[in-house]
Amino acid sequence: MDATSIANSIKNKELTSIEATLAYIEHIKKINPTINALVENRFSQAINEAKEKDKLLQKNEHTGPLYGVPISVKESFDVENMKTTGGLEHRQDLISRKDAAVITKLKNAGAIILGKTNTPALCFCQETENKLYGRTNNPWDVSRTAGGSSGGEGALLSAGGAAVGIGSDIGGSIRFPTHFNGIVGFKPGMNQVSSEGHFPSVVNPLQDRMLTMGPMGKSVQDMELMYNIIANNNPPNRSLKNFKIEILPGNNNYPLSNFTKGMLDDIEYFLTRSYSTKRAVPSLFDDSALIWQEIMSIEGSKIIEDEAFSNNRSNVFTSFLKEKLTQRTSIHPYLSWAIIGAKLFKPTKGRVEEINTFLDQGDKALTDYLKNRLLIFPVYHSGALKHGKVFQEIFSIRKTFLDYMPYVAYANVWGLPTLTIPVGTDENDMPISIQIMSSIGNENALFRLGRLLEKKFRGYVRCDKLG
């Protein structure tokens, strides 16, 4: 059941909150040893909260669209009386004193938090592994990546470990795990959801425009429900009949599997019968991967480096070499190599000014271009790869990120709301998803189209390989 269904069943007294909560806790205990998705639980508190909510429901004193619904949250969000470590050993005893802004909204909506899920160190990688909590595995095939940085959320929800969850995205961090694990996810547009209480935070305005908090789960209706809870403003209703739909061509000069090309063709065939549809490469697409990398490399990721090495006498270069030789440092090589990469691609002050000008002009152009358009993209060139392969493709010194990041970087650079939906499987029976994106204010249209594709194509299918 998705969160909407559970909330309705609890409200109608067909199901109790304690029944739902205990069911998820027992299921997590069964599946988590294999996938290592949940890294800190609050099971006893969740049980107490569920019992209290059931008592209030009997008195008809219940409020909130998520009343009594058990959810999971990414480790990067502050939750009162829980750790926020960023996967760093030197932060393993730091307890948050208050909730992040989105956590407050979810609790006020009636949600019950089961626990926190794994991320790469400091959320700085598209694969989920760190020195403190270890590696998260994809439930469809544990030899493959769960993606990152919201990989713990993706894996847990894929295996049915919570009704719905919350992640964050600055470079595909909601969409990679959504795609690789076969769940549904929504990356809101820039400045639509508060990032207060998210760790690590960003202070540079260019990075801030790319970072957003968003839901992950089992259905498009849940994504809309969650977005309406956490967003600063609710979007207006929009009719799909007023929109043109543009699907990225399969042959677009970037890597793309034949299975994904086939799914894009199938989606085009399905939509053309009812909507104005064509294959097109949108404005500014080819520039986005490089701009994304340069924005991520501003100041050589000094804030990330300072946090990673705050209790470490070695620098990032010696740490990386020592880890490669001994595997005995406290900093995961994914993080240290990403920091080194940021130093190598660090833009000059003059280049940052050029980027600012380019973004100002691009924002204006895209606002007009996307006013009545919905774009459909792939997420990655393939389904989930073996552990370590996505990192190698994105963080190569040969700048192969220019080949592999355009599909996701576009929505980050331009701050676009983006819905990700599973639409099929690849040759390895791993899920394949597509993204639907548009400008801020068109979220309702994204959800409408998403529900159509979800019903016609794969949608969320719970992975039952772990029981």
C-alpha cells in the first residue's frame, strides 16, 4: 500500500496505525540485513506514537493527510534525538536537537518516522557507501548499486520498507535511486521547499538553486500528496490538453541503452494518440553537464572538504592515496576523490561571473519555452550497474561526466520540478525509469501525465526477492 491508501484506511478505521507500523518494522528487520538501507531506527518511539495516534483516532481527534502513516527519511535530515552523521565517523555521536523544516511539516501532517536511511559520505556521490555505515545494495540484485545520494531511501522503498520517504537532490540524488530501484520520485523546482536542517547545507547561491528536498515512494499520487505538504506554495491546477510534450530523441549524441530507447519510442506512440507530441532536444541541454560540474566545484568544494577532514590531520590527497594502499582511513575514497575532482574543475571568479550571466539568460529563455511544455528524458544510460561502475563513469578524470550526466544535470542546473517513474526493465531485469519535467508552476501537469504513464507502463512494483 502507498501512503495515500494507508492514510485513508486508518482514517476509515479499516486499519490501525499500530498495525501498519508493526508490519513495516517486521518487514524492515527481515530485509535490511541484506540491503543495509536503514542505518538508524526509532522503532520503539514509532510504536508508542502509533498507539497514541490510534487512541486519538478513537476520540476523532486526528489531523493531517499522513495521520498514522509510517515513513522513512534520508540520513541527511535532522530528526530530533537522532544522529545526523553524513556517513562520517567523527560525527557518529552528534544528536540533532530539533527537526529539519520538512520533517516538522511531515510530523505535523501526522507521519510516523521509522528511521533514517543510508547516504554516501556527505551526500557527495551517486552511489551509496560510506565508512560509518557501509554500502547499500539494490534489492533487485545486491551486486548492483542502489544509486545515490538518496540510495538508502531508494532501496528501502523498493523492498517495501516504508509507505513513503523523503530525499534530497543536487545532482540526481533523488532520481538515480528512483531509477535504479524502480520506485517513484519527485524533485521539486528551485526554492520551492526549505532546505533548513539538511546536512550538508550549501551557502553558495548557485549550488543552492540546484539543491532541493523531495519525496520518494510508490505512486504518483503520493508524490503529489507529499509535495503539497512540504512545498512553500501549492501549484495551480493545469489541464494536459494545454501542453505540448517533447520526448528526448534516442539518438542524442549521449550514451543510451537500446532498452531505454525502446521505452521512449513506446511512450511516444502511446501519447501521440491523445496529445501534441514530438521528439526534440530542448534549449540549453548540451551545456548543462559542464555547468553542473563547475557549480559543484565552486571554491573546490571547500565546505565539504573542511567538514570531511575537520578531525583529520591528513589532507585530501594523502588520505586518498593512503586509503587506496591500506583501506584504513576514516574517509571513503569516493568522497576524497570527488573533492580532488572539485579542485581540478574549480572555476575561476571570472568563469563564475560568466555562469551567473548564462543562468540569468537561460532562466528567462526556459521560462518562456516551458510555459506550456512537458519534457520527457531518460534518467541514466542504463539500469543499475554493478557496485562502483556509476562512480567510475561520473567521477573519471577523463571528464566522462559530460557523457553520463546531461539527463539529470539539466533539471538541477535550471531548477526544474521533475517527476521520475518506472516504465520498464532492461536486459538484466533491472528497472528503467523516465523523467517528466517542466517549469515551476506546472507541477500539477507533471503529476497528471505521470499518473497516465504509471497506469499504462510499469509503475512501482515492490521487489519481493528478499521476502
